[in-house]
Amino acid sequence: MKFGVFDHMDRAGATLGQQFEDRLKLIELYEKSGFHAYHLAEHHATPLGMAPSPSVFLAAVAQRTTTLRFGPLVYTVNLYHPLRLIDEICMLDQMSGGRLELGVGRGISPYEVGYYGIDPATGPERFAEALEVILKGLTQKTLDHQGKFFAYRNVPMEMVPVQRPHPPLWYGANSLESADRLARQGLNAVVGMKAEGVGQFSARYRAAWTALGRAEADMPFIGLSRHIVVGDTDKEAQAAAKRAFALWYDALIHLWRANGVGLPRQMIPAEFEAALDGGYIVAGSASTVRDRLKHDNDVAGINYCLCRLAFGDLSFEESQRSTELFTRDVMPAL
Amino acid sequence: MKFGIFDHLDRSGPDAERQYEERLRLIELYEWAGFHAYHVAEHHGTPLGMAPSPGLFLSAVAQRTTTLRFGPLVYPLGLYHPLRLAEEICMLDQMSGGRLELGVGRGASPYEAAFFGVDPKTTAERFDEVLGVVLKGLVTGRLDHKGKHFTFDNVPLEVTTVQRPHPPLWHVTRSLESAPRLAGEGCNVALSLPTRDAGAYCAAYRKAWVALERSPLDMPFLGNTRNVVVGDNDRETIAIAKRAFKVWYDSLVHLWRMHDLTLPKQIFPSEFEDAVAEGYVVAGSVSRVLEQMRADIDRTGINYALCRFAYGDLSFEESARSVRLFSREVMPELSPGQGNESNARMPASVVDRIGHYGTEADVDIAFPFR
């Protein structure tokens, strides 16, 4: 089991400059605490994503850390020109000595995609083509491509990543059926379901992996992300978690609410108690958090425990304390 | 008179990772040496630009410095989506406490535009449209626009710049005709021209400024780029400048050559000696560089000397030596109070580096007064 951090970088309330600096200090602590990687979301025109250009923030992360791996989770690929994304991937990998983890997706919010002038209906098709272009660009000396959305003829690829053929790929998986394809492609997956659903997903992924005759030791990461707040007592930790969850949830549904609709599927309950009960949030004393994670991780069959230790208006000190307790009293037991 | 840095971040060797790290150390030295700002170019698909996404490199610069201003010179606006550009500008300004200098341009290379699928003939109109959308967005916090290339229906930006209404603007230009317009807009200007042409441009800009009845104290920056190499003696230093010039020039013309064309001669002379004669390259001992810079500044009428201390295959040590000598012995002579004449220690990372890789003489540069 390895541990990673997932971060929306949703608006915390302080000035944005202060939020960025506090977050970078926290990321230094993640490195010191032995986390494998820091994964940052990309969102636009919403308080859910104050790092709308994750690469710009990750370039700062590369400067503040020396061994921690990091990456977008995910680049909303359809909102980029593929050439620019190739450039950004290569620069980040070079500026970090090959520490980039490359999360890719099409961008699931129709509002955010719409702001970029992209028709959400073309999403899957455009994404598939863009990803093909990007992987070609990362691995070939010149880029040639004739497709429906993109055309390149003999474009020199002067930049290369450190990690060959390309940095490890990550997907956000939302359906059980995708497990077979992701296993075949050997991709890391972060699964957006409850522990039981993730359990089915990872069983299917592992079965597909084994059926391909691949070794258990080479298994990619299957991750599940949870909000985590650890405190001295359940009461204290859950009070802080509840307060911060309310703000984070507002940010999550901001654009949907602004457009007068609800979230398209039950990603996470709106009520803190229900979210806590469902294991979307794990908050409490170290022993409470440890017991719940131990149970849920077993059910989910994951090998990558993704923690969201900063969200909503959790202060730097609250997240710092949470991280320290998690590292000292929870991680070793898992 | 202030001093700034211009950098293509052209490829200096096979190891990009090392080049980024060495350049960042040099930038720490620029801050220490008293430069006003670091400006980096954007190029694609060519060894001329190893920072094809200048925003990423500048985010690292923000982490390595505390007071130095910095920015792209320029963002080729035709290659950006306005929303992404506005977001990136806000993030960089926030992550640096308001140190961003915002250089904007059309993008000089038709080949690079074509790589992006942008018809080079449309870059001028794209420039106007994108700049309008982005500036309005930064000021109002919303993108609302109906144009030929982009449409935004009241899109909230959510992120803002520290500097209000927006970071200082810089334009690059070669045309004398742009001077009255840019003076009217109060825009900073970065030129890359021979002494005579830069002189004509600055005269036109200053004339327009006076005609607008604006105070000379509010004069924007008028900068002109120079490749600068300073060393112990003229002969060796000029030889180093010439060696690196060839590497850099190859990068400059790389995409033109690939298309079996030569770079238009008026853009840049191909021979080192011509480049020196036209004022583009200033190389030699302190006294020679001081004399040439002084004459160049007097004749051009600039108030911002844009120096390029790292280009081609100049080693970190060669560039660091130039910067150290320039800031100690050239800058204060050209403009009292500028530069760094102090005995203060240089940035530890520079000292470490020179101590680790350098010769005995390089270590002496790190501790000039020990």
C-alpha cells in the first residue's frame, strides 16, 4: 500500500497568494511524511479550482520538493492544444528530474468545457484523438497526424520527457467496465466510487491483469480518494471536517447550482453525516481513522490510498496536524 | 536607467534538466546583482526555445527569487486560448506577490504558428482579439465577448491578479510607425534593433509622449536587447562571445533553414562581426563593455538595457562571471545606484556551484573581496 495526496485546490478563503504559499508548505510536509505523489485537479471558472493551470502550480511544487512525485489528476486534455500540452509535460518532467505522474481525462464538467468553446458532445472522441497525438509527440522525433480534430505534418518535437517512453499515465475511472481496458493498457486508475464499488472494480482489474499473464508485482496503482481529517479526538476532528466540508461542497456544486441543476450523479452526499457514514470522509482520532481506512481499503482492494488532507477552509495548521498524526499513527498500521 | 535580462532559453547542450537548473541559479544571481526583471521568450518546435511554456518556467523563477520581477517576452497571443492565458497570468502574479511583467506579441515565426494550426496571416487579428478579451477579463473578472475567433458569455474568471488593473504590459516591435500608438497606450517597449534604428524609435516614442503632455517621470520602459559578455580581457572574451553566438544563431535560424530559407537579413546579421558593429553584441573587458554600452545608450535613448548574458553554449561559469563583473563595474557607472558593488555574499547556490564545478579563478569571482 502506498499513499498519495489528491487536491482540488478549492478556494480556502485567504488571499490566493497566501493559499498557494500555505499549500506549498504543506506539500513539503507531504514529501517529508513519505507520501508517494501529490495529484492536483484542473477546474476552470469555479472556486473548486484555484489552480486552473495545474502545470504552473506543479512547476512550483518541483522547486519546493526533491523526491515527491506529482502531477495533474487530471489534465482536462480537451481544453489544451495538444502541442502545448506536450511542451508542458516535457518541461515539468525535465524540471523535476522525471517526477511527473501524468493524469489525463476529457474534462467532465459540461460548463467548464463549454467555457472553452468545446462542444461537450465531442468529448470522448476528441479526447481519444488528442491523447493519441500527445503520446506520439512524447515518443517520436517528429509529429505527423491526420485526424478529425487535429492535423500535424512533420512538426519537430524538440522537447522530450526524462521518463521514457512517457511519464506514468493515470485515469479517473467511473465505470466497472473500464477496468478491462485500463488493465490491458496498464494504466493507473483512481476510482470515483464508494469502497464497495471500488472493490468490484479492483477485483475485475486484477482478474484482467492476471488473465494477461502479467505479474502481481507489476500491478499499476488502483486508488481511492477520501477526505481525511485526523485530530486528537473524534469530536474535534469531525467538527473541523464538517465545517470545511460545507465550503468544499459548495465549491464542488458551484457551477451546477449557478446553472440551476443538481450534480448529474451521486458523486458524494451533500450532508456531512451521510458523507462520513459512507466513508467519503474519514475524520476522527487516529484510531478511528485507522480502523475505518483499514476496513474500507480491504473492501476496496486498492493498493493506493489517496488522501485529501486540505479542503474547504481547513487552516494550514489543521491540515498540518492532520498530516502529522496520519503519518505517525495511521500510515504504519495500513 | 534600469537594467533587465532577456533570455531565449535556447538550447545550450544535450541535458535540458541541467540547463533549467543552471539557468535558475543564474536568475538568482540576476536578482542579487540588482536587475529589474527577467524576461523569457516563447518558441515552439525549435532549439531556440527550451521554455515553450514560459509560464511554467516563470513559476519556478517565482520560487527561486523574492524581489526580481519577471515575465514572458512575449506570449504569442495567437497560440493561446484567452481563458487559459488569463488564468495563467493570474496564477503567476499571485504566486509571486505581484511580480509579473506581461509581454504580449503576435509571434514572429510563421512556422511556429503553422505548427499550431494557426494561419500566420491571422495572427495580427487574433492578437487584437485575444489581448482585448484577456485585459478586459483581468480588469472585470469576467470574460464576455463575441468576436471572430472567440465567444464568451459572461464566464467568471474566479482568479485575479495582485497588480490592478493588470500587470504592466510590454510589446515587442520593429516598426517605427507603432511608436505613437504604444506611447498613447503607455506601453513598455522591448526592441531588438541596431543602434541607429533603436535611436529613431526611441526618439519617435519620446516625441509622442511629450506631445501627449505626459511627464517624463512617467515614461514607460524603452528597452533594447544586447548580447553581453564581460571578461578579464578583450581577446579571450570576444572569442567566447563569438563561439556562443554561432550556436545561438544556429538556433535562431533553425526553422528557416529547415524550410530552405535564410532569415531576413534585417532581422539579425548572420556574422558575429556584423552583429558587433551594429551594436547587437557587446563583448570584452569591463572598460570596453562600459564604453560600448555607454555609447549605445546615449545614441539609442533607451532607459532600459535588456542584457542577454546566457545564450548559445555559454557555460554557467562564463555567464556568472559576466553578470558579476557587469553588476559591480558597469551598471553603477552607467546609472548610479544600480548594480551590486557590495561585498555581500552571492547566492549560496551560485557559490556552491562555482565552487563545485569551477576553476580557481571562478571561485575568486564568487568571493571577489575575500
